[in-house]
Amino acid sequence: MQDWNYLHTNCFEVTIELGCVKYPKAEELPKYWAQNRRSLLQFMKQVHQGVWGFVLDAVDNRGILNATISVADINHPVTTYK
């Protein structure tokens, strides 16, 4: 689903698996948090990296629906929403 969403809807999803147990017991969750807190917080900070912004009409300053955005050397153009 993640690959399909990225390629077809411009939605980037991530699944982080921290262990082999699909449903750990609630009392084990603080241990997972303690072991991975710094890495997870650093990962979340990455949202501020890369290209971001708005594609606006120069006349009325409204968002432009379906504008195509491409980045050199990255073969994955994305389209805007209004």
C-alpha cells in the first residue's frame, strides 16, 4: 500500500517496526519508547527537510489544482491539490 500511495497519490507513508512482536503488551511499551525515543524524534524532525510550499495563481493567489512539480534527477513528478 505504501508504494502504491507514493506512486499514485503523492502520499508518503512509513511503517516503523521496532521488534518481532506485532502486538506487544502494554507494559512493554515504555521500554520500546525508551530504546527508540531519540531516533523517532530525530526522524520526525526530517519533515522540515526537502522541497515544500504552495503553487499559487499569480493573479488571484489561489491554489492551482493539478500543477505538475518535478525535481531534477528525481523521476517522480507530483501534482498539486487546490
